[in-house]
Amino acid sequence: MNNEEELILARDTEATVIPAGDVKILRAGTRAIISQALGGAVTIRTDSGLFRLSSKDWDALGAEAQARLDAVANEAEAVADDEPFSEEQVWEAMRGCFDPEIPVNIVDLGLIYDLQIEAPDENGQCAVGVKMTLTAQGCGMGPVIAEDAKKNIESLPGVSRANVDIVWDPPWTPHMISEAGREKLGLD
């Protein structure tokens, strides 16, 4: 996808202000450039800043852009239904979640502090609990990122429910970024 292609919003649409996390209406006719389309989330840059668009509003970017974004999201969500449920599937689901300002998933950023999977219930479904942090305590996008992780985990066959809690201890530092994340960011 050409990330420098300028798009014009076709209709008024809700968008989440990055990094504040507030919701704002972007007016039809607003010029936008897709700055990141990873893990089914889209960050756009406009003259008034960065915004995250929910998949239900991708149509505001035009039919062609929506089709390309849908294809990327569908590819990211593909899970083999015939595989038995595993902890690795949960980690992979969380690797599909991204900070809207950083092109590295939350696992490789070192934001996941704890993963607990309960024993299967009578229907063979497991509850999953996650403790995660953010790169900065003042980040208003925390609830959005945590909800992305919850949604991705709950989409897995074998998961009855997921709970994703944001914690601050220990404080996150860049040293927590994985080798893959450091490579993606050009660190080291």
C-alpha cells in the first residue's frame, strides 16, 4: 500500500486522536495520508495531526483504499481453525496489535508482562488474562490498544473471554523491546 498517497475523506467520520485517545469527527473533504496500516488498525496523518480509524470507518477513505485495507486486515486475521488451541496462538494474536505511532507490535515492544490461560471449561473454552503496559503513562491510546488485544484474543477458537489489564509496574523502558522490534526500529 502506498503510504504517501493522499486521500480525501468521502464523509464525516469518527477518529481517535493520537496520542490523546479522544474521539473527534473528521469532516468530509479532509486530506489524509495513511501513515500505518498494521494489524487491522489504520493511522492517518492529516493537517491537524495523527488519527486512528476504526475498520468500520475505512470506507471514508474511498472504495479502493478500503479494499486494500480490508485485504491486509483479512490476511492478518487468518488463523488455522484446525489447529488445537495453544498459548502460541494467543501470543500471535497479540502480535497483531500495534501502537498507532510505532510500527512494532505490542509483544515485540515488550508491553506484555503476563499471560495466564485458565483450564478449559466444560465446553473446552479457555479464559485468558493479560497484563500489559504502555510506553508512556500519559498515553490516552492505552484503552484502545488493550481493546485491540482483547478482541484479537477473543477471536481465537478455544477462547471464551479475555481480560487485558494495563499495569505500570515495572515501568516500561526501551530495553524491553525484543531483538525483532529493535531491528524494525533500527536500534542497536
